[in-house]
Amino acid sequence: KSGTASLLAAPSAASLAVAPASAQGAALNAQFASVKALVFDTFGTVVDWRSSVTQEVEAQARQKGLTVDGAKFADAWRAGYAPSMNRVRTGAMPWTKLDDLHRMILDKLLVDFGIAGLSEAETDALNRAWHRLRPWPDAVAGLTRLRKRFTIAPLSNGNISLMTDLAKHSGLPWDCILGAELVRHYKPDREVYQSAADLLDLEPAEVMMVAAHSGDLRAAKSVGL
């Protein structure tokens, strides 16, 4: 389920179940009174990376006359995501943008899955599948509605060019693009979350993190978002 669909359900279901409707509204209004900006995890929260990447992999394989389990390939590609970023976060690798980390993982997976014969241009185009992810069905409408009240921006580990292409491809109505590349740290490093407040000239408590991943929310909360 996308993050935009569940954003306004912050109070617990149990507490709302026993509260009068007027009390529910008051609780929400109090909770959101100080919030001026919403920053979004993007992969999985706003866009459906798994089915998008699966279809791109399978389409490329068909062009080469190969049969590949696209979902398994997509899952393996994503499985390399956190370990590769952790190498950067721990200093084992210098700062490396996500496009380049994705390419390192992809090069290994092409060998592991027995996919051969791709030209450099074809491999690069496949790597840029992450620039062409489809939004969840309710995401664009939800973001558009939220943008009337809040400043909205991604706060993703994706590099700026990736996130810009993704916004244009999927029609994501961001006010600006924030994220890891601006501070050369990957989430869950606190610098990424703090940068959202700093770059928008807001206090951390005036910024809300929206994510489908509990770890992202915990890290943001620890910084004061």
C-alpha cells in the first residue's frame, strides 16, 4: 500500500475506534498544526519498483531471446541495494551515487542469471529502469492533494538525476527534490533527515517523514522529524 494513502492515519486505529468523530478531527488537527513539509521515501512508498523493474527485465530478455524470471531478478537487484549503500556508509567505498551502485549490482546479476550479449547501451538502458518506475495508482492524486497544504519533496537515496527523471516519467508533483546525494550520506544516516529541515529552513518538528518502511520512520523520528 502506498504511503500517501495511509499518511493521514497516524493515530492508532484502536484510539480512533473509541474516540468521537469530533475528537478524531481535533487529534489530527493538533498533530498536523506545526507540520509545513512532507518528505517522502520513494521506492516502495510512492512508486512500485518491483513490478516496474520486473517488466523491464523481462522485456529486455525477450529481445535477446532469453527466458528470465523478472521478479526474481528484480528482488535480487533490490537485495543488493542496502549492502552496497552500507559499504559507502561505513567508508569501505567512497561516495558513490545510487545509479552507479545499481550498475555494479546489475553487472554481477547479468552473469549470475546467464544474461549475455547486451551492448553497453542496452545495459545502461536497463540500469535506468529505476528512472522509469510507475507510481502506485493513488500516488499522484494523493501528492497533488497534499501539495495544496504542504511543501512536498522526496527524501530518497536516489541520486538527483534519477529522482528528476522519475518525477517527469511518473508525473510526481514535487515542489523540489531532496535526498542523499545533496549531503553525500545514505539513509538511515541522520544527515539525510536533518538536511530536509535545513534546506527548507524549517525546524525538524515542522517536517514529517512519510514512508512505508518502519526503519525510515524510526531514523527520521530520532532526528526530530
